[in-house]
Amino acid sequence: MLRQIEGSRAVAETVALCRPEVVCAYPISPQTHIIEAIGVMVASGALAPCEFINVESEFAAMSVSIGASAAGARAYTATASQGLLFMIEAVYNAAGLGLPIVMTLANRAIGAPINIWNDHSDAMAVRDAGWIQLFAETNQEAADLHVLAFRLAEELSLPVMVCMDGFILTHAVERVDLPDQAQVDAYLPPYEPRQVLEPDDPVSIGAMVGPEAFEEVRYLAHLRQLDALERIPALATAFEEAFGRPSGGLVSPYRTEDADIVIVALGSVLGTIKDAVDARRDAGDRVGVLGITAFRPFPNDAVREALSGARSVVVVEKAFSIGFGGVLSTDVAMASHDTGCTLRTIVCGLGGRPITSRSLEQAFAAAALDELDSLTFLDLDHEIVERERTRMTTTRRSGPSAENILRDLGTVASRID
Amino acid sequence: MTTQPIHFYQVGSFAVGNRLLDDDGRTVQSDPNRTNSLDSGHRACQGCGEALGARYAIDAAMRASQGRLVAVNATGCLEVFSTPYPETSWRIPWLHSLFGNAPAVATGVAAALKVKGKSDVRVVAQAGDGGTVDIGFGCLSGMFERNDDVLFICYDNEAYMNTGVQRSGATPPAARTATTEAIGSEAGNAFGQGKDLPRIAMAHDIPYVATATVADLHDLEDKVERAMQVHGARYLHILVPCPLGWGSASSDTIRVARLAKETGLFPVFEAVDGKVTGVSPIRHRTPVEEYLSIQGRYAHLFGEHPRTDIIARIQAMADRNITTYGLLAEEPADIDPKGVDV
Amino acid sequence: MERPFAITLDVGSSHANRTGSWRVERPVYVDRLPPCNDACPAGEDIQGWLYQSEPGDYEAAWRQLVEDNPFPAVMGRICYHPCETSCNRVQLDEAVGINAVERFLGDHAIERGWSLPAAGPDSGKRVLVVGAGPAGLSATYHLKRLGHSVSLVDSAPKLGGMMRYGIPAYRLPRAVLDAEIARIVALGVDVVLDHTVDDIRRERDEGGFDAVFLAVGAQLGRRVDIPAGDSSRILDAVSLLHRVADDDPPMLGRRVVVYGGGDTALDAARTARRLGATDAVIVYRRNRDRMPAHGEELEEALDEGITMRWLTTVNSFEDDRLVLEKMRLDDEGFPQPTGEFEDLGADSLILALGQDTDLSLIDEAPNVVVDDGVVEVLPTMMTGESGIFAGGDAVPSPRTATVAIGHGKRAARSIDGYISGEEPDQPGRHELASFDRLNTWYFSDAPRTKRPELERARRQSTFDEVVEGLTEENALFEARRCLSCGNCFECDNCFGVCPDNAVIKLGPSERYKFDYDFCKGCGICATECPCGAIDMIPERI
């Protein structure tokens, strides 16, 4: 059913249709509306049977989910940024134990300095934890990916996180086609655990594994993620059949068939990128876009195939590995290393900095002329940077950088020209 | 307090069993068909008090729940020595997640069982003192505050033993650990620190809180039984000597626990809804020296330059406990958990 | 259910890890000799019959007891219970009231009419037992059980020896004594009464006996010369007690003085009271500490109004006046005359200065060696003459009925060996179960039950039994105070305290065994065994 609805709410309602049995709630911007909405549905009886638990921290949220999942219940929670880091021990633990928990990650920057706006640093911080990570481009996709996520998680016995850009998607009111209960029930069967805590068949879960077997356990987890590379497209196809619209899949290419340059990105920025790419196409550049939906497992083959005809790849990313370079870029570089493509990285949107189509168009134009640096921080205010560097070299007690820059800017929010 | 009346069957209510007692007068442990929840082949040290305490508590919980029990375990000695791949000593459904999250994981298990309509299956969470008092404290308090239906058992051996005997928030004053060595004027752990978890639990007004030791099996089992009769958050704090960490003889484990109680250093009591309702009285009041002198972690208090000043302070602590809790049968209890100052 | 590799493990998989390999020492169950058994002169398995009593299985307990001693009801009244003196429980609170329980079992058996075990199959051999006191009767019982014919001879008109003729009825009622003797006779004993043997060899050869047991006792009251007038009445205590037992009490008058410090002196004084004496005084040359009489007897005597004159000797007895001399103890503890005299009025003087044995019957058996008035014997109770054995007061021994009963048992076994030509089995003695081996924490606080006593007024005028027995409830309580020193009594402690589940419970009466595959040798079981029945021994590496 078509609804004009806030992204968080769309996700909440869709998750509710997936019949979660234990939902853990710990608030952190920008995820709060998701769990609040679910809480209301549980309280009113609209979502039942369901245990809605107000936990005392994100660490508890993931831990309660672990316990619930191990005892055979479908478990769900949501978090962002600092909260994800606070639960990171449990995030790794859930994957290591093979528990099919689904979590919404409302992508948000990680401090210090504290920042509640969107970027992908939180998702990148846990990319090695063993979770499947899916990135939604739109609110529609954010809602739909949750349905697929539960089914995927339970089939493979791996936890899945659905990433949606904080504020940009979570707080945007858009048109979304929400499924109904019957559709979801037909697509998503009840949870059949691979292992469960059960007095009639006792087992010990969570043994200590030493050098003699640890490598094999890790490899098995890797193989299961690789299995996902087949399952995700299959489940996406099944989704389209069931719900009548495409959603999910490993990658979503746009105008890549004859592209010289392919722009690669994750998440909502793809919308702006497509607008910029259309403009460049109109200007005569043969440029295309590859949106990556499944970031983990990383779809090496699909990416390589999409890039095989291009001579240049530009990775637009909202995350950055301090002291090194782009994060997504590294994965893309690995996937495309023998295609002969050059690779350029554009870092943008950190801490919620708006990404304008004009800036992107300029960057893409430069790329077409081979004039794009290998690493570009989009719309960086070099003057501010220089002023702070000078301060630091001239005075030992130069003070906290963040506060100095804010004073220089004279404003908290970023400037828009 | 202890509901067993003494029938003068030689060993009365103190020994594990007695050929002259009916089955219901004996402990769960005396039953040859006891669950042996923690079975042979585990890698605990010789004479490990925690291995004993765990089997005692979980077997009793299994009896009380008619075998419908799930256990969640924090990281620590108990978890490590009981489940090294490929061997597990647990005969019951058991889950280990992390060091600090046992209470939260148990909350999750309980929620799942509830939502699945398996109300007869009960949940026990267990952790050492480190996992309860320090790193698990946040989750524990959350579980208490929500009154989740979990029996949380803390096996208190008064330090982080599994990592090599380091100080925890439960380490008693003057005790030597690897991070509070017996060096300098304040030899061993400092005075005036530490958390009284049973009183903190009581401050949450949860339905049932009790302390126990491995030296009094009847009392321990009775408390598990009583705890299992109630639903909601329950807390059991069991003193379990560690021969390695305490520097006591492996054969002395039960004796040391007994002395901890008989000196008054470890008060054994139970509390319902935040108020102390019963005390296990001291049978033969004993000076703290007898307890301290058989443990290597207090060796620096004796010998050539005995620290009688420190021993006196420890004795004062014991005396205070005796007064506060009324541990000598003839003295009434004087405990108001929210009002007691240390 | 699937088990994800390595993360999830199956129940029971830890049994593959045989932690027994960690041990440097191992626990073993031991059986130690309890001090009560060790101390009992009759060799009773006291702990054994207490163990049987505890669940209320009195018949089994009684049968265990009479394996060694056929006189429990008698013992429960006259034995001085060295078992209680040595009882480990003394170091905890008070000794177990073993004697009181023994009496209860004995009385209970009489009430129920239980019979002794039957005589053994006929061996065709014949044994002569001279003297039907405790030693002779005990030997007779054991010999009958071993299948031999016994001819039991006594010079008195009734069986019992000193039990009848030396111990007053207020300590040992006749009905009780008769019942326990009759049971032995009922096994098929050839009893010959009123017959004094004067030549043992002739008696043996004429009767065709294969062996002889001399249990003639020490029936002669020792006399000492005291200057006395013709009208002064002096008797010896043994004769006095014998005549009272024969229902022919002598006239003693109102003021009776007893000279001596043993139990016989007390018996004589208390008997005198019952015969009408208003004053019964005991004169003893040393003091209370040195007095050989047992404390309990003395307490009862004092309760009855007997008065004591310590450190006093009798110098002379003229008409109805005794001249007494005060003594003092020198540095070596020997009494020395002080030269201070006093008079004491007395109607009769009873000498209780010890007893001698009439050994005329062995004059014609020179191989039987007599030294200091008693017959020398080997540990087998055999005298210098092959085939002639002796026991009881007639041989060197502490002179109590219990010791005599023990002699009788030992002699019977030796005689059996002598007759059959085989050495009797000598089972090795286990080491003693000392108090330090116990873990007394586990025993309930249980003070001892006191046996009720007859009130004083009644006591003094009748020969009714002074000390009553325990009720069943109290007897059971007392029996259950036994700590079972050194022998497992299935308290389940070891089964319960092993952190490694390495003790296997074998079932009621089967005790336990260690699972050495998993025992790590921590030693908690040994420490927490209440009765010290587990030892830690070095492991064989």
C-alpha cells in the first residue's frame, strides 16, 4: 500500500510485519523513531507476540538479542554510530556464534568530535565482524531490504545489518509502498534455528576454540558469506516475484553498459550521483553508476563485470580510513585490479556535509578529463585547514582543533554556497 | 533460616546426606541420580571451589525446575574450564557470549522463552565476581531494574582468577593479587574499596537476594530452591574459594569457605524484596586469624613482621558484620541496606 | 539439531578428558579401628552394633553384639566401660553412652525372647570348664558355637560366679542375670553344680576331656591380721556378698565399718546400709585420687549416705571400738603412719582388702605355673601344661567381669585351635581411628543423655536396681551420637564434595568408590570425611 511516510516509520512497520519476537530498544539519534514506532505497535497489541525490552545500553541491546536468538526467537534491534561501537564486542560475538539477528544501522558519523549526522564511518567500523551488510538507496529499499534480511539471515544463520543513511533517509518523508502481512508471511517463513537452547536436546554453545580449530571456524564463516553472494540475487528475484517490484540484489548498475567512467557508491548519495551523471551524459561524457547494495559479502565478480568496459572508476565515499585513504575504494580496487581501470576516490558527506550535484558534476567532469586527483575531499575548505595547521605549528598549546575551526567558521552548521 | 530441623542423626543437617534420612531430608547432591550439570573431565584446578559451587547450584536449580533450565555463562574460569573445544562438561543447555553481558543475554533468553510460550523453562545466568561486580555491572543493574525473570548467580572468588589473579571490585582489603601486590605500607588490596553486590541487589528491590558458601550445602540448595519458586530478578552470591588464587591447600576449599562464614567476614543471609529476612548464624565464632593464616594471599600479614594492625582492621570488619546482620543467633539483625554506612 | 563446528559442543564430550592423569596423590577408603573397639576387653565390635542400632534395627545390633559377648544386659549394668573413656566424642562434647545402649539392647532382647545363635555342628570333642563365672560362661558359649561339647562345673549351687555372688542385686538384678545365663545353657551345656574339683588332671582324664579351661576366679577374701577381741565381729566382704546372694545375710548391726578402697568395699558398704546399718563408713588408707574404686560407684555410694574416712588405717578392734590411725602420703605417694589415733564405734568390721584364688586343684599339675597367687598364661590363655587353659580373676588381669568374658572368648578360640591342630585366625589389627582424623564440624551438637536413677530414699531400703535404663528414644539418640570413627557410615560427603564428580555411589550398604579416571587428587573428600575413613596416599607415577 502506498504511504507518504517517514523513512523510520516505514522501516518500523515493515519490520513489524516480519513478526520479530524480541525487540531491544536503546535510543540514539537518528534511530529513535524506528524503535519508538515499534514500541507503540507492541504496546497496542498490533505487533504480538513480541517482547519489547527497554535495555540499558546498546551493549545490552545486542546481548539481549543474542540470548533471544539463541533461544529460538526472531530478534531485532537498531542503532547507529556510538551505539554500534558500544555494542561492537557483541556484534562480533553474534556473527561468530552464527545467530540470525537483523539490525538497522541508521548510519551516522563517529566522534570525537561528536556529530549526529550521516556518514558511513559506523558501518565501516564493523565491516570485518562477519555481518552481512546491505545498503539502502531509498526509503523503499530500506523497508524492503528488511524483509529480505530476515529471510537471508535465517537461511544462512548469519546476522544481517541494513544500513540506511541517518536523517537523509530515516527522517525523510517519502512515498513508500508498504507490503501487507500476507505478502510478508508468504515470503518469510517462521524462524527455524540451526542451533537452539532447548532442555530436550541440550548443547553447549560458545565454546573456547584454540589454534587447532579457529582458522577452520573463520573459514567456514567466510564460506557462508560467500554463499550469500548466490542467495542474495535469488532472494531478490523471489522478492520481485512476491512483491511486484525489484529490490535488493548485489549491485544496481545505471547506464554502465557503454560507460568509460563508472561512479561507485553506497546508499542514498546514489540518487544525487545519478542526477549528476545524467547531466554529464547530456554533456557528452560516457559515464555510468554502480550502486553497491551488498557491501558484505563484497560482490567481487559483479563489480568486476560492471567495470570491465570502463577505463576509470571513481569511488564516491562517505567514509575514510585516516592515514590511508578511502574504504570502499580499497574493496573496489581489489575487485578491479586486473581490469586496467584507474581508480579515483572522492570523499564527501563526512559528518553530514551536504553533497551537491554541482560539486559532483564538476568532479565527474574533471574525471573525464583525467584531471581528478587520486584522492579528493569534496568541497574542503582549504583556508580553514591552513589556518589551523599554522596555529599548530606556531603554538604548542594551540587548543582543540574542532573548536578552533568552529570559531573560524562562525557557525555550527556547514555553509552552503 | 535453614529449614532443616536437626534430628541428631549423627551428622544432622550438616553433611551431604545420611543413610538414616529420608530423601527429602537429604541434599540434591546425595542423590545418585543428580543431574551432574557440570560433569567430570572439566579443566578446573584441583579443589576448585567454583566447580563445586556451580554443580551445587545448577543441580539444585535443575531439580527445582524439573530439568527445564537454560544456563547463560559469562567469560571466566567457569566458562573456560568447562568448554574448551572439543569438550564440554555441561549436561544442560548452555550459552556463553561475552564477559560483561551474561545478565543481558539471560534477559534475552527469558524473553524468547516467554514469547514462545515456554513458561516452564527457567533461566539461570552465572558469572564470576569480575563479570558481576565490574564489567557486568551495567547489564546486571539493567536486568534487576527491569525485574527480568532470571536467577543470576555470582561465584565470588574475589579476583579475576582466570587471567592470573588480578584484583576485582570484590577483592577484600589486604588481599594480595597480581595487581595489588603485597608491597609497601598498604600491602595488598586497599581498604575502603569494593562493592557489596548483595546489598546493591537489595537496593534494586528485587524479589530475592541471598548469599551462600560452598561449605553449607543444605543452605545453598535451600536458597536455590526458594529462588526458583519466585519469578522476576533474583540474585545469589556464592563464596567459592580458589586454592590457586587464595594460596590455600586444594583440600581446604570447603574449610576456608566455612571459616569465612564463621569469622563473620562473609555474612550468609537472605533478603526478600529488599529487606533481610533471615540469617544463617555463626556456629562457632572464630577470630579472623584462623581464616587469614591458611591463605597465601594474606601471608604478608604474618611471619617475621606481622601486620597485626591490618589484622585488627579486618577483625573490625568481621565484628561489624556480626553486629549489622545479627550473625550470632542471640543478637537481632540491625540491617537497613539503604541506611548502613561502612 | 545441527552442531556448528567447534562453536557448539555435545553433552558428555568432556568424558574424553581423563583428568585423573593430573594426580600426584590419590584418595583411598580405609577402615580404621575405633578406640571403643580397641578398648573393649571383651573384643566387642561396639561401633558395629551401634551402627546397626541407629536405624532401629535392634535385633541386628544385638546379634552383632553377641557374636563376641553373650551378656549385654549384664554388661550394661556392671561393666566399667573403658570404651566410653576412650570414646573420641569425649573430645567433642561427652562420650557416647555406649554402656547405656548395650543395656538397652540386652534388656530388649530379654523382653523379646531372642535366642543366641545355635551351637555349631558337633566336633566330637569335649571341653571341661571349671568355674561358671563370667570367664567360664563366656568360654562355654564360644565353645558351643564352635561345635564342641562342654561340661560346665561349679562348686556353687547356682551358675554365675562373682556376677551372682560378688555383685549385689541392686546393681545386677537376679532376673537379668538368670535370663542371660539360661540362654547359654539352652545351647546344650552339661552343667554340674555343687561340685568342687580338687585335682584337675584326674578330673580331665576321668572325664575324657580334650581340653580344660580353669575359670575358678578369686573367691577368697584376703585377710589381714588385726588385733581383735573375741567378740569383735570381723567378716570379709566376699563372704558377706556371697551370703547375701544366697539369701542368708549375716547380722551386721547398726554401725558398720568397711576397710578397703575398691569396688568391693563400696558394694559391701551399700549392702550393709540395705541390711539395716544406719552408719556405713569406709576406711581407706590412701585418698580419693588413689582409690581403685570406680568414680560412678563412689558417687552412688556417697549419694546413699556412705561416709568416707580417707588416709586412715584400722589399728585394732576391741569389743565395739575400732582404733584408727591417721595416715599421710609421702613424696612417693605411699601412706605413712602419723601416730595420731582416734576411736570409732562399730558393730562390725568388713574387710575388703582384695581377693585370692584357691588353686589347690592344680597342685598335682606342676606344669601349671603359679606366680604371686595367679596362674601364668600365654597370650593364648594356655597355661604351662598343654591343653590346660585359664582365664578370669585366676590369671594376672584387671579383675572385672568384662575382662573375664574376653578371656573366655580368647581361650575358647585357642582351645578350638589346640583341639583341631590349626592355628586360629589372627586378623591383623587396623590402625587406630584417632580424634585428629575426624572432621567434627559435621556432627550435631548433642549432649549425652543421662540415665535416670532411683531416688535415694527408695534406694536405701531395698535391693531394687538403682540405675534405670534408657527409653528406646533415648537409646536411639545415644547410639546416633556415635561418630563412626574410622569407618564409613555413608553420609554422602565424599560423593557430594568432589568438584570433579569422581566419587561413585554404589548404593545403600555398598558405600562408594573413587573414579580414578577423573579424580584430580585435591583431597577435599579426605578433609571433609567426618569419620576419617579416607586417606590420601602418594600416587604411583
